[in-house]
Amino acid sequence: MKILAFLTDPPVVSSILLHLDLHHLSPPLSPARGPPQGDFLFDQTPECDATEAESVPDFTFDQSLPEDFTD
């Protein structure tokens, strides 16, 4: 299968779709919305202070790259 033509002229595309009895109007644009807030599991208890940094873990984590990865 090959692409023979690529139609970009809106009146031409609309007339072809009308002739084929297909939907020829674009869907209405809706304003963007934020993510649903109920899905986030934030700690909202009074003991939680979001300005404090998390404690440092008590284990070491090697973030270096393997030798064969540096090429």
C-alpha cells in the first residue's frame, strides 16, 4: 500500500467526505482540564510538614555506570 496523495485543502477534504456520506466537521474544541485531584494520595495530616526534607536512607546506592556501558 502506498500513499498516492495527501489532501490538505479543507474545502476539498470536506467535499470528498460529504460525497462519501462521512462526517466532515471537526469535533468541537474543549478547554484543557487539570488531572483529577482525588487520585493523589497526599499525607494531609497535621503531623505532615511538606517543607521538611525527607530523611536520608540508611543504605548506599551505587549510581555509577558499568564499564561496558561507557562506550
